[in-house]
Amino acid sequence: MSDQVRINNEQTESTTERTRDRRVFTPRADIIETGDRYLVIADIPGADENSVNITLDKNVLSIEAHTELKTPEGYNLVLSEFGLGDYARNFVLSDQIDREKIEASVKNGVLHLSLPKAGPAKTHSIKVAAG
């Protein structure tokens, strides 16, 4: 596992209060390294761009997604083998990720996160002022 992106699988007590009485799943994710970025691909079936919330607080990137059971109009659900619930997952990022350029998209219940690598620190002069 790279030092750039680390998965936090610890069960930590959230500082936010859960207002929904339902299960919370940890979505499975793949992390792929390319030359200039990391791609995180996570399964969040039933979620779309309006139900996903991604936040970055210090070095912790948090993903939360809320889902609703959608039964086609005029039909009654007889059997459901899919568990209904929300999704939550945290990733710890190193300082080598450019936080200003993180991008996310959701399509067909799959979340794609693009985490660009920060460029190398550039050498620059620092002006020295008198007294």
C-alpha cells in the first residue's frame, strides 16, 4: 500500500450524530496509481451525485452516501436480497496529494475519486527585509 493514500478501517466514534436509523456499510474500494494521480473506485449501489457527500478535514477524506429503496411505480416488492443502508468510508491522505484538485464523480452506483499528486516543491527566493 502506498504512503500517499492509506485506508482507515478502524471503527471510530463519529463526531456527527446519525439521524437515520439504518445500517451503514463500508463500501469496497480499489486504489489505482497512475503517473500523476491516484484513482479511488468505490461501489456505492443505489447512490447518485445528489446523495453522496465527500469532505476533507485535515488529512481525512470522508465519503458518505445515502440510499433509498426505489420500487417501480405500480409494483410491490415481494423479496429483497440486497441490504438497504447508507455508506461511509474514510481515507487518510499524505501531504503529497494536491487537495485543491481532488475530483469526484458517480455513475451507476460507482464513485470515482481522482487524487492528483502534488508537484515537487519549487525552489524560490525569499526576499530579506531590513530590520
